[in-house]
Amino acid sequence: MKRYLIILILMCACSSNAPENLISEEKMESIIFDIMILNASSSYDLKIDNNMISDELIFRKHDIDSAQFYESELYYSRNPRIHFNIYSNVKRKIQKSIDSLKNIK
């Protein structure tokens, strides 16, 4: 997550207009959820392909590239209400996953 913050800070000079390839709020929720789950499982060796690790795999899964993700994240971070809603929904999704795992016996 630290590298995302650094990139976002570096991109702050950009305009706050919506990028042409803006990722929808719902898709951003799914991507961020996947990234958070992957980061939480960082103690495991998650190399799938020879050189594909972590975020690259998620970007491929969602058919986006890193630039599109970072531009969309920057746009939403400049719109606090939308950004808050995205992360609130991700938090709910994580909590729902935790609750469902607790119910497995």
C-alpha cells in the first residue's frame, strides 16, 4: 500500500478531471478488496506465473493496467464522498467475508 501512496502523491499535480478510462466505483471496490486480501496474505508465496506477483495478477483479473488503476484511485481520492463510499463498501465486504468464515465449522 505504501507504493500506492507514493505514486498518488507524485500524481497530485495532475488535473482533477475524470480520466477517460475511469474505473467504475463498483469495479474499484472489487479491485481494492482483492488487493487488500492479497496484502493480508503476504506471508504466503503467491507467485503464480514466473514473474507475475501480487498486483499484476489482480490487474489482469480485472482486465485493467496499473496506470488505469492509479489514475482512477487519484480521481476518487480527490472526491472524498465517493472515495469514502468505495472504502466503506470494501470494509463491509471484508467484514462479510470474515463473518462467513467464522460460521464455517
